[in-house]
Amino acid sequence: MESWESGKVFNVSVNIPFTSAVIDQLIPVTKYDVRLFSSDEFGLSYPTETLKVLTLPEAPSGEPRNVSAIPLGPNVIIVKWEPPDLALQNGEILGYEITATIQSYSSGRSNKHKNLTVFVDQTGKMQAELKERVPNSQYKIWVKAYNSAGVGPASPYLFIHTPEGGLQCKRNHIFPISSFLNILSTVI
């Protein structure tokens, strides 16, 4: 803790008959020392004993950084990120909310898995696997951090296109459409 002489000092004056004051513009989850003085025409009194105060957390004011995503095949997207800047976390980050919304998908496909929100607890692992995605579809993805006070702002949006998937039969050959799969078998 910094001394009174070297730390940032906030002065709030209160006139009689008021007995309370609001000190604002404080940093969330920060320890402050508070002392009270009285004053009259002769000057200031001695200060009270120091009251130690810890400000409450607020929702993060910064978004997760360096968000990236890559399709791991036609039905899975891996999303990775880094936490918000420490000064913008406003408390201990408890986890992350990852959202993927479908922007377009190939016709004739079911859209039952088109939108997805996943919650990841803060375990030091900064990635999520989004499963059961629609092949050959474009997704808009973003990540938000949350703490005990609420959810922070969204990261910049990413647009990811899942590759086509599935198997296709042609001239007695079974081969994958996606470059992520290998040939399963060949009929001669």
C-alpha cells in the first residue's frame, strides 16, 4: 500500500448536517485506505484511524484478445483466445462465453445446430471445441469474458467457413469431399 504522501489522494468535503459522502472513480477490486478529518475555523482535526476498503468487482470492461478459430473438419470448430488485459478484467475472470451463429448454410441441410453458445470455466485452458456444426456453412464467432459481477464486451467477430463433409459415392468409389479426411476404401 502506498503512503499518504506518495499515493493518489481523493478529497471529498461534506457540509453539516450531512454525515456521508460518495467517493467515485475508484478502480474495481482495489484496496484503499480511508481517513476522516473534521474542520472548523481553527483548521483540521487529527485523522481517524485508517479504514481499509476493498472496492467491489465490476463486469470486465475489456474483451478477450487474439481470438482465432479454425474448422477441424466439417462439423467441428476450434476457438482459441487470450484473456482481457489485466487492467480491464475488473475482478477474477471466472470463464468465457463463446457464441457461434450461422450466417449461411447450404440448402437442404437441417439447421437444428446452426446457433450455439458455449460456456467455458476459467481453468487456464483458453480454447473451446464447437461440435455438431453444419458442414459447408459460414459462422460468425465471438468470445466474452465474465466474472462475479457480469459479462464483458464481445471480442471482434470472426467469420469461419466449415468445409463440406460426408461421403459421396461415384463409380463404385467412396471418397471424402473434405480435404480433412482420407479415403476410407476403394472398390475395384
